[in-house]
Amino acid sequence: MSKIKIPDTMMVAVLNSYSGPDAITIEERPVPKPGKNEVLVKVAYAPINPSDLATLHGFYGFKDPTPIVPGGEGSGEVVAAGPGLMAKNFLGKKVACTGWGVGGGVWSEYVVKSVKGGVLSLNKSLSLEQGAMSFINPLTASAFIDISKKAGQKAIVMTAAASSLGRMVNRLGRSEGIQIVNIVRRDQQVELLKSQGADIVLNSTASDFEQQLHDACHQSNAHLAFDAVAGPLTNQVIKAMPENSKVIVFSSLSKQKVEVSPDQFIFENKRVDGFWLGPWISNQGVFKIMGLWKRAQKQMQTSLKSEVRKIYPLQEVKEAIQEYYQQMTGGKFLLKMS
């Protein structure tokens, strides 16, 4: 039995409409009880990710009727278990938990999660701070390298490359012998990535950016790109790449539609595809995902490490989001639940 006393009520961040952080309120709600094959997690930390910002504005892949509890991932300790042997096995363990499926988002002091995909055990050596950031970015970076290797690519293009995810892809890519053509939008980001070992870093605001990108893609023979920005940048990337190339769009930081000239499809046999971590994981099978998770856990202090810039209490979630909007490069903001 857990020695942690479970209160009757908890504090929760609630999004009341898809109109941004101003629509968030902090409310007191009853602590939920786990059902069969479910556990109750006392949440410790949760990061603010770009996907969370998209959710606040109704731009993410699912849009449940409001009010909802946001938060795509977090960490904590399992303090109660519902019926079922699998659930009992999680009791007392440190876990990472996802913000979809049973229980919804994790910007909450407690959350119920299914043991069938909603929680994953954390290595005992991993802190709850790192554990809170161990799912979305690390598994996305692992997926990108896995996709690249399966396609036989020795070089790839990465937009928004100075982000936490972009830096992970760089570190993993170097360890796997994959050249990364990095695209950023500020000189400071160029310096940051180069100081961390990146060879090719291009500033998309430079006057000769398109020519630099064309040369980098052809010299490195990069036929695969991962694009987090969308908008006109997607067309710049696909136009710069050799024939028979593909751009995989996995976010829309520009909040614009993907723009691609038809001649890229017709005359150069280029393609645009999409990536969403949840469906990708569902298609991989249990054994492969557990293998990726086990490997990711081992790399959380090296290739897949996320820097923490600042920790805010849950009650100051709006302030945390506003500061994150002002500077999204340079480390993660964490919400501390209690």
C-alpha cells in the first residue's frame, strides 16, 4: 500500500475555450478514482510543449468539447491502483504519463491513467523533472532517426532545429552517422547549434538562404526532411532538395497552411507526408515501442536530455506560458503540481 495520503480534492488547470492561455482557470476538483487496469498518479511535473500551445488554441489533432484539462505529458508516482494485476504492479513506481486517452491532460495534481499505454515506468536513476519530458520529444526524435535509417538516409533536413526536439535529433543523428542540415531563424540559434557540434546550420532569414539550402541538400544528398514550421518554408525546403525527396510535416509553428508548388510533385517526384507520434506508436507494435522506450531511458542523460530553464507552480501556468511564448529556445518550462 502507498504511504502517501490521498486528499479528497485537487487543483487542476482547466481550459474553458480554445482561445489561448487567457481561457485557463485553476479549479478545485475531486480526486478521481482508478477503475480496472487504471492507476492514480500523483503528478509531480509537466512540461509546456509546442503541442500544448496548439491545444490551447484548438489547433491540435483532437478537439474535445471544453472545458478540458490540458497537458500532453508529465511525471509522478502511482499512489493507487484499480482492479487488475497490471495496475497493482505499478503501485509505488515513478512513471511518465501521457495526456491523451483515459484521464485526459496532466496539468493537474492527480490524474487517472490506463496501464495500457497511459503510463510507462521510469528508471530509478531518472529524476521526476527529466521523467516529465521523457515521452513526447525523446520518442519523436527516436522515431525520426528510425524513419531515416529505414529509408537508408545518411542526411536529413530539420527545421526549427534549435528547439529541444531539434537538438535531440542532432545528437541522435550524430551518434548514428546521419548528417543534419539544420534550419533556424536567428543568428543566435546558428551559434547555439554550432557550439553543440552541428556542422550545417542555415538561417532562414538570410538573403541567400534558398541557395545555401539547395547547395547543402545536394552536397549532403539529403532526400528526407522533417518540418515543424509549415507555411512557405515547406516549399523552400522541398524545392531545394534533389529529385525523389520527401518532406514530413509534423507541426505548424507558423500557423499557416503547407505551401508547395505543384511542379515539385509532377516533374520531380517529390512528396509531402505527415507525422503524429500517437498513431506512429500505435503502428509499431508493443515490443518495438518497449525497446525504443528502454533505449530512450538510457539516453535521457545524454542524447535525449532536455534542459530545464524554469519551474513554475501550477497556479502560475499563465505566466509560464507567456514567458515561453517570448523565448521558446533555450530550455523547457516545467509546471510543478504541488
